[in-house]
Amino acid sequence: MPQDKISYTELAHQVVRESPEPLPFNEIWYRVHAITPIKTKNPKGTMRSAIGQSRLIVATGDGRYGWKPRVITGSVLRLTLSKSDLAGQFIEFDDDLRDVLWPTFFEIQMRTDRRPVSLRLPDSSVTSLSLEFAGAGRWGTSGSSDFWLWFKQLKARQGDHLIFCVLDGDARLYGVEFQPRAARDEAAIAERNQAILQAALAFYRSKANGAAVWDITSHLLATGQYKHPIPPDPFAEIWTPKVWKPELAKKEMRGGWTWVRVTDAPRRKKHD
């Protein structure tokens, strides 16, 4: 009987997932080859292709590749509360927050995991947070009874923030805190916004036809851009049409998801 076709992508996943630390490419190749010799005409090319087909094996920016759920541990992100969020029925996620909460979102069906994540509230109790589709490319959560009980006690106003921290990406455990807008350190946040913007632009400019927003946020998370105690503003408030349109105009190749959204219209209303 013919042998089953070897999936070098699955073997690469196994090797990177089992390593507690990110690995250089040559080490991934060596470990996969030790499991099953790579007998293609171009073994290293085969391995590069296998890694490139994964959204869970991410480049960490230092010549290594890591397991995305593990690499993002320690990331801190900000959600700006909109008028609709305050209605107490649904919290809408920005692209960067959805990416960090569900890092397998864009993976193939056999590897994606959109189950509810565990969310630790400030009183140390743990509740669940689901992912739900809201139409027109919008995603968010209807929360849980424990989440809404905590949230309604905040007496939050439009423009205030929820701060999310990845406590353990492998265990799918996150933390959340509340920050009134009046408590913002504007100078520090402006500095963080600029750092995120420059990293995003460098990545975007390195691609022949730009990059989709989910590729940009994945790169920023994988390279540790959000591992700072003061989170920047949500990516949608930084990566605006004023930023990406001039960049897109410089690209020779256009088409596909090269920028940020289906339309130019903002997804959520800005605070007053």
C-alpha cells in the first residue's frame, strides 16, 4: 500500500509548538529532518514553504520563528469604548484585539480555534469571552453575565478604555482592566503610537503590494511591539487612510486585501 504523503507543514508545527523558545530556521529544518528525512529536490526550500503556509509559526524579528500563541504572551492592547459598546449588549473588537484573543482566526479549519477564551477580571475571578460575528466584517463578543456585571459597575463613558493583557497565550488566558480616558498618559501613548506606526510602515513597505491589516497586526504582535506596560491606541486609530493611502499609491502591484478594510468608512465612531 502507498505511504501517506508526508506533511512537512505539520512536522514544522510539531517542532515549533514543542519548543519553549523560538527557533532559527536551520534548527527547525534540522529537527524536522531528524523526525523524517526531507527527500525533496530542495529540502530547505520545502521547509521554507511549509513554514510560509502557517499562520501559527511566526517570525519574531530576530531570525527566529516561534509558536504564535506563546510568542504573544505578555502583550498589552487597548480597546476604546464606543457608544454602542456602552449599551451593554455587545463589545466590538478592533483587528489587533481580535488577533491577540484568537491568534488562530485566519488559520485553516483544522488548526483554527474560535472557542471562548478565559478572561480574568480585576477581582481575580475568571469568566469566558466568546467570539461572535456582527456582520460587515465586524467581530466582537456578547460577553458573559459575570463580565457585564463587572462592566456595568464601571460607569464607563464613551472614549474610556478596556486594557487587555495576554497572561498565557498557550492556555488562552487573558486579563482585563478599566482605564478612564482622564487617566491616559497622553505623552507616553503618543510615543507608543509612533513606535507602532513606524514598525507597521516598515513591514508594509517591505511587501511588494503592501499587506493586509491582519498580517500587519500579526507581525507587530510576533515581534513584541505590544509588550510594553502602556499599550498604544487601537491599531485602527493609528493605521488610518491618511497613513496607508499614500503608501498604497507607491506600490506597483495593487489589488486584493492590500490595505485595511472593505470600505473607507470608519468601523466605530470616535469618542466625542
